[in-house]
Amino acid sequence: MSTPASGDKKNIVKMAYIYFQEGRWDKAIEEYKKLIALDPEDVNTHNMLGDVYVKKGSIPEAFDAYIKVSGDFSARGQVDKAVVVNKKIAALDSAKLSGEAQKKQGLIKQTLKADSAMEQGNLDEATEALSEVVKLDPENLSAYSKLAELFEKQGKLNEAIQQYLAIGSAFLKNRLFKKAQEMFQKIVQLEPGNLDARINLAQIFIKQGSESDAKKEFLSIAELAHAKGDTDKALLYANKAIEFKSIEAHYVLGLIFFKKQQYSEAKAEFESLLRFKINHVGALVHLGLVLGEQGQLDKAVESIQKALKVEKDNLNALEALADMSLKKGSKMEAINSFNALIVKYEEKGLLPNAVEVAQKVISLDPNGIAAVGRLGELLKKSGQKDKAVEAFQKAASLATAQGKADQASAWMTKAQEINPTVTPAASPAPAAASPAGTTSPVGTMPPTGTMPPVGAAAKVPTPAPKPIAAAGIKPAAEPPAPAPAAKAPENVMDLEDDTPAPAAPPTPPAAPAAPVLKAPEDPQAELEAQLGIADNYLKQNLVEEAIEIFQQLLEAHPDNNEIRTKLNQAYTAYVKTGDEVIGALEAEKKAKEDEERRLREEMERKAEEESKRLREELEQKARQEADRLAQQAAQAEMERKAREESEKKIREEMERKIQEENLKAKQETEQKLREEVEKKSREEMEKRIREEIEKKVREEMAAKMQREAPPAAAAPPLP
């Protein structure tokens, strides 16, 4: 069939329409094919051709036409038009289609079903239909995307992530990095800790040349893997981050080595980070912990104190400082640090942490009434009422054993406020060591984290409380000696007196000795006097003495919030006294730095002199080499000129000889030509002369013969 001219298109359209209206399907098909020959990409013509095939009953041909139209509309982003055509495909008689066509039709039916269900808000039906689409067409990324969005709407994040992961992997396989990046970023939004998505993102960033983003992603992977306990993966990706010049990755590596108890490696990593970020609190704290494990306790405290100077309320630093006090064998310093930490945890609402630290304090001072009572208050705030009652009962029991009936009554009242059925002991009795296999009421409480029970007795005999008279007030009566302590559990640190005591810090100037006063009759006046003495100690930086007075006053007045507030302030001040240590350490450090700077400047000066000497030597050698090269160049130039001159002479000589040869050849050629011409001319002339002579001779002979002949007679007859 010949291709019609474009000018016939209107007539073809007109005839196709007439044939369609008249039901002359073959003629209509013929006209539409003419139109397709004119414009093969005209989807509307293909669509009308499909309609004609349906009318004729040619279902396979109609299917092929509609499939092309649907694909073209989808490729152009005209989704609505594609859906209209897909509905036509779905309506075709499946029995008349081939197996492959039936599969495609089924896929389209399920897609239409999913779209309809989504429009009606039936997410379960839409999910079921799209799942079927994915089974029928595993390469259908659009179906995966819709299915992922459905799962996300239904709150099925794991399923949504799996779909996005499949799509992203497919895009990545086909090197469609931007589309793959979008899918993996969706996963990270849904699940920030998804390592597979982040690893793929890092690889994409590398392929795109975005090393900065790849570095950040590798660092995040390392941090997340470390948080999940996947040490091998954390180590791998921390090193990858370092390959891309990540400074922060040294911190992660340090944490990994610290966890593995590879303290030298951990120390090196933390120090590497601190060379660039000198005030990195986490690195300073963990460097302190590493130094503590290596037995360098003073340096450990210095590092932790530096962290506290950067961030005074950092909880990890406060706890690390308390732990260092324990390692040094300074139980009182540890208790005061732990108490200050409890205050911070309470301020931040971290009651479980405060409870855990309070249990640490009790493990160090099991007979401390205030410590046990404070644990009760914390348990009460955190809603653990039964355990709070046990703690208050234990505080009341300790107060009774120490002959402090008023305190015992106050703590028992607190227990009864929570549980009115609680009854005090029948008669106060001194605390005795618990028989084997028994525990006190508070001791039955389960520990928080890994801490020993509240009622567990410490291995260390608790020293008798300092008499308040030492502060200038005469006590009403001496408390009885404490009962022998029960054997401590194995996990309580041994802090007995045989532990070598750490060197005492410089003692500040003592407060002026106060006159020994007789205890006033008025209890409120006595309380105010004791508070005044404690406040005076605080002003003179005698923090530990002030804490001791506040603790005794709180034991005597457990409901007095003013005392509790002042005690908390004293604990905080105790932590801040480390600033003096920091000052001394920093002064020492500054002197060391000055010496190092002097040595460094001296080394730099020598290095500069050596560098200058080497530079001068190199310059001299360079000049000599330049002169040598210049001489060689000059010589080479002379040789070149001589060679060029020689070549010029040779060339001129050759040209002269060639010219001479050419001239000679020319002359010889001309000579030969002349000779040839002359020869030819001569021959021509000779020939002409000869012919003339011969002619003349013949004429003369003829004339002679004519003269010599007799007169004419009758000629005889011929024989």
C-alpha cells in the first residue's frame, strides 16, 4: 500500500469516520492505517484503531493497539488518559487473548482495582491488589512505590521500608542514583537507624562525588552500629569515615576500643580528636576513664574536671568524677560527688538514674539515715510506692538503732503516709548484724540496674558521726555506738581503713575558732545557729565540713526543706571546688605548655636555619646547574648555528650544482634540438635540391632525346 500524501489526511480522516459510522470495519481499519503511516506516534489514531478492532471482534489486535496507547500516555505523564485506556483493556474478552496478553490484562485489572480501592479509602483491599501486581510484575517499580506509601499510611513501617528498599536497590542497580537516593532517604526518615539504607546512601554520595555527605553518612553508620552493639560494623565504618577526613569518627573508634578494653588504642583515638577539638566533653570524660583504668588517677581527674569546666552540669562527667574518687579510695569524696549527681538528675527529671546513684551512695554508707531516706523520697517521686515504704522503714530502723527516736518517728510517718497499714517496730532495739540468709526490709527490694540492694550492708565500718559540738554547738546527748555491720555483698567496693589514703589537698585557712556555747533551750534557735555555722563553712570553702553538718541536721529534721535545699547547694559547691584543682593543674599545664612552646620555637628556629641553609645550598646547586645547562645550551646553539651554516653551504652548493646540471642539460637538450632541426632542415634541403636536380636532369635528357630523334616517319605497324 502506497503512503498517502499529507495533503490527503483530512480526506482520510473523513472517510475513516464515514466507514466507522456505516460499520464498514475493514475499510475504516484501512483508512486508520493510512493515518498511522502518516504519523506513527499519533496515539489518538491508535486508540481509534483499537476501538474499530473491538467493533470488528479482533480482540488481539485491539489489545495491541490499546497497550501502545496506554504506554505512550504513561510515558508522557498523562496518567488519567492512561487509566481510561487501561479500563478498555480490562474490558476485553480474556478468552480471546494469548497467555502473555492475559497476564498483562490481569496486571492492569489488579492495578485498576488498587486505584479504585485507594480512592474509596479501602487501604486493605488496595494493599492486597498491589501485592498481587508485584507478584505478577516484579519489575513494576510504580507498584512497589504505591505499596510502600500504603504501608506507610497503615503504620506498617517495616513493610513500607522493605518496599522502598526494593525500589532503591533497583534504581541503584540501573545507576539511577538520584531516584535511588530519594528512596533510601525515605527509609531513613521512617527509620533513622536503618543501616542498609545509610550504607547505600553513602555509596551513592561517593558515586556522585559528594565526599562530604559520604563522610557524614559513614560517621552516622558507625555511631548507630556502636549504639546497637555491632562492634565490627562500627569499627569498619568509623575507619571509612576517617578515610574521608572525619575528625568525630575518632571518638567512635575510641568508644569501641574502650568497650573492648583496648585502653592504649582508645587513649590514642581520644587524644587524636582532642588535638582538633580541645573542648570535646565526651572525649575528655572517656579519656579520663581510660586513664583511670591505666592507673593514672590524677591525670584522669584532670581530664574529667576539664570536661566539667566546659560543661559544668554534664552528668557523665559528674558520675565519672565520683567513680575516680572510688578508685582513689576516697569514700567521702565519692559520696559527695554522687549526691551532687543525684541533685542534677532530679533537676532534669531523670528519677531512675537518681535512684540508681542513691543506691550507690547507700552501698558506700549503709548506715546513713539521710541516704536511705533520700532513696525513699526518690522512689516515692518515681511512683514506686512499695519500695519507698521499705526505704522509709529502713531509715526509721537505722534511726532507732542509733537512738534517734524523733527521726525514727518522722521516717515512719512518711511510710504511713503512703501505706497507713504500716506499723512501727514493737520496741526500739539496736541494729544487729542480720542472721545468715536474712535481709532487712529494704534489702528485699530488687536493685536498679546492677546496683546492690538498698539494705545491703557495706564491708566498711561506718565512722561515728562527727559531734555537732565540733562545730561550736554542744550536742544534747552522745549517740550510741553503731552496731557491727553485716558482711558486704561481693560487688561492694572494699574501702576499709587499710587502703592507702590519698594525699590530702591543701587545707584552706581555718575559720576563726568559735566559742563553745551551751545548747540553747529553743530548738529553733539551735537549728538556726547550726545552719549559720554551716553557711560560714561554705563561705570559707570548707565544703565537706558544711555537708557533714547539713547531713546531721537533715537526719534530725527530715521534713525541713530549707536544710535539704542547702545540702543540695553544698553538694553542688563540692563539685565546683574542683575549679581550684583545675586552676593549679592549668597553671602547671600552662608552664608545661610554655616550656613546650619555648622548645618548639627553638626547634622551629633551628629548623628554619637548617631549612635556610638547605635552601641556599639548593639555590647554589640550582644556579650551578643552570649555568652548566646555559653553557650546554650556548654550546648547543653554536653547534646548531655551525650545523645550520654548514647545511646552508651544502644546500647552496647542491643548488648551484643542480642549477649547473640543469643548465647543462638544458643546453645539451637545446643543442640536440638545434642539431636535430638543422639535420632535418639539411636533409629537407638536400632532398629538395636532389629532387630539383633530378627533375632538371630528366628535363634535359628529354630535351636532348627530342633533339636527337630523326624526323617522324610513318610508324610501322605493330607486329
